[in-house]
Amino acid sequence: MEYRVFGKTDMKVSALGFGGAEIGQQVDARQVDALLGSALDAGLNLIDTAACYGRSEELIGQAVSHRRNDFYLFSKCGHASGLPTPDWDVQTLRDSIDRSLKRLKTDYLDLIQLHSCSLETLQQGAVIEVLQQARDAGKVRYLGYSGDNEAALYAVESGAFDSLQTSINVADQSVIDRILPAAQARGMGIIAKRPIANVAWQYADTPDNAYYVTYWQRLKALQYDFTRRPTTEAVSVALRFTLSVPGVTTAIVGTTNPGRWQQNADLVNQGPLDTTEYDAIRNRWQEVAKPDWVGQT
């Protein structure tokens, strides 16, 4: 597995990280234990989750807290998710961070991220101050913003964050020209979420999962040649495209299948996407993408 320096931090993270959203939904603890244990053994050293991902934090804490020195632990805050105070309230943020530490069975997080708050909330500044206070108290080491579009650009230009997590994939490229260069110039670590576009090209008809529909519609218009290949080959192209985007440090992929992370790691180990194929995907996007094809949260 390739490892990359995470911006200006002291972390060197695996190019493929584990996203904790899927395991938060009715997944057996033994399954998570097998999934994360095997992934750590195979070279994973980055786990990304969030306070609002169901039981994700608790399951991660139960499964791998005894191996805390083997990986970097990222989480997100902002949504009340059972707390009595409103989303984005400063008390919600403080309590959410403390709750995450307890659930994850750790004394500190390597990165805490604001979880897709609005541009207006960011501009008010209080949410950023709470994260800075948590860092000063030793509860977190670095600060990040997770989100897209104008809020992401503001977060980058504010200079308050060490990292940006945003949607980057074959069906979501607007960030590549507008926001990533600014993040690179500031030495930020860049986390690509939804890096394989939910493999939405595999559906002949509109997907039942509404979360996939926008990408499915875009991919129908884009008609990339690679999507006609066998699924594994197509996923390889999509994943390696994302990791070949200048500035991207790591791509976060979620799964509930204990063997899936290793399969995806094997694809990453094929190396960067061929320049000709990378350019073809970028050129096709620039030819077809509409002005309203903005980043999808």
C-alpha cells in the first residue's frame, strides 16, 4: 500500500482509507472486528468516521481501540445526533467531541472535522473556535472541514483548517479546478470522499438508492468508455483516477464486507492511472459537464 504525507501534518497515511458510514447501520460487531482487523493487517492506517454515522464510532472503538497506535483516527462533528442541543450549537460541538472520544475509546483524535456545515455557519466563526479549543486542550491534533462547493472554498481560504474532505470522482470533478489548487497552495491534506462514484454506472435503470441517482444521471451523459468494462476493471479505473488527481492524499472507501478493503487495496496497488486515460476522463468531463454539476455531499 502506498502512503502519502498528509499536508503539513506529521501523518503519513495510506492512500486508501476506511470510511465508517456503512458499518454504522445494523452491522454485527464481530463483522466489524474482522473487517477492520484484516484491513489493519493489510496496511490500512486511516479510519474516518462521524458522530452521526449510527453506531460506527462505538463499533470502531470496540473493534480496534486496542490497536490505537496502528492507525490514524478521524471523526466529524456538528450534527446533534441524539444530543439535546441544536446542530452546530457550540455546546453540541463540545459534547459531540467528548462523546466521540468516549465511543472510540481513545484520549485523542488525530483529526476532527466540521461535518458539512453551511457557508453561513462557517462565516460566523464560533464553530471553528470550538475546534481550536479542543485542539488546545489536547483532545484533537488537527482540524479539518468536510464538505463541498462554496463552503469548502471558504474553509480552505480561511486558513483555519489542516485538511479538506470533499467529493472527488469521475462524476464529480468541479472541485478539481476551483478548490483543490487553493487547498494545495495552503499545504492541506485532501481526503476524497465518494471516490468511486458509488459505482453508479452499473445500474441499467434509475437506482433505488436516492444517494446514487445524481451520479447515475451524470454518468449516463458522460458515457465513459471504461464503464463498459467488467466491474472490477471499471472500479480500478475510477478509484485510481481519484487518487491520481493532483493534491489528493487519500481516498475513503466504506464497506461492510471483510474482504472488500483488500480487494480495493489491490486495485490501488496497480499504481497511478495511465496519463492518457486520466486526461480522457478529464476532457470528457469538461466537454459534457453542466454548470449545475456541483459537488455532491
